[in-house]
Amino acid sequence: MSDQETAVPQGLSVPREQVSEDELRALGVDLARDFPGSTAADFRRYPVLSEGGWFVAVKHQKTLVSVAREPWQLLGPITLASDGLDVY
């Protein structure tokens, strides 16, 4: 084996975005009633894959309860080289 280290390519990474109290309220979440003791910092928005395809979900991180989910891109975080091309 050589003494040189080989670089390992970084894989796909999808950030988990923070959700504000106003956004939770707009989704119909009452923190005091639905998640006692939790704050907006306990929620994140990120893509998930289910039997119905890819969705962007807002989840309570301690319990993984989904409070919202919307359909996302067909292939999720994968972008094809042909995306955005206009073929006439």
C-alpha cells in the first residue's frame, strides 16, 4: 500500500432546514397543544422518500412525526444533465 491518502468523494447531501414558529402556525401546529415542551428548533424541513415518491416534509425531530409534506422532484436530489433543456 502507498503512503498517500486517497480522497473519498462526498456523496449527496441534503440539508435539514429550520422551521420558524410562524411557519408551524401556518401549518396548523399549536406547539403547546400538539408538542408540549417543544420549540420551533425541534422541527426541520427536508426531503423524504416514501411509497408515493419524493416529498419535502416538516418533521418533529424528537418523534419524527410529520406535520406537513408536499410532493417534490421526481428523482429527489438527483438532477439529470438533461433537466432544463428545451427540445423542439
